[in-house]
Amino acid sequence: MNLKIEIIVPGKMSKHLQSAMNYYLEKLERFTKVQITFVDLGGDVNSDDFKSIIKREAEYIKKKLRDRKYILVDLWGKEFSSEEFASKLENTLNILSEIVFVIGGPLGIDDSLRSGAIFSISFSKMTFTHEMCVILLLEQLFRSFKIIKNERYHY
């Protein structure tokens, strides 16, 4: 499988979550290359307007997207079981040679990014930090590739 996956997210990975991110990146290597691209946060939540912050983050993300198609990880997206997500991923792999995921920053995602996504996924109705969403996405990507390859994935 000559596929590339990129995850674009504002901010950076906190030190306490770095090992979890590296763990899943390493596990995914046998299936595909996953690149995580961090963009700048849109401002200071203590002094800047929330809408301005989200809009700036969207601009930073769009520069990295370079008009590529993307899947949005969003609280308002569709919830999938692991099997459904694997199927959706496999179908997307048949259409695109590169899959880009976009995760919003600490304050969420600008509507302009919502409207441009090929589809949106949600991990839960609960709110997670953008950093935890990276970890959850990596874990589900790993699980999806195991499902696609007909390997055991419950452990």
C-alpha cells in the first residue's frame, strides 16, 4: 500500500502524550507513513477573541492543505464503529492516494473548514482536547488497518 496519511492540527503535542503518539506512529509504520503537521495556534485564549483565533487557525490549516481533499475530525461529525471507520477508510483509499485529516484547535473548528471536508467524523459526543484527538485518531487508524488486513484487532 503506497499511501500517505497526514494529520494537520493546531498547537503541539504535550510532553505527557508524546510517547503515546510515538507508540502509534511506530505501530502504523508497517501499514503506511503517517505525518503529523502542527500549525500555530491562532492566538491567546486569555486575551484574543475566540472567533478570531479559530479563523486564524483555519488560515494556517488551509495553507498546509494546499487545496487537497481532507477528512475533518469534529464534534459535529458522524460517529462510526471501528469496523465502519475501517470500511470508510478503505473506500477512501480506493479513491485517494493521500488522506489528510484535519483536527481543530482548543476552541474548535472554523465553519469554512467544516464546509470543505469530504466528510467529518466524531469520536464521541464528549469533548476531547485536540491532542487527545490525535492519539484517538492514530489508534483508530491502526485498528482500521488491522481490520482491512483481516488481522485480529481486539486485545
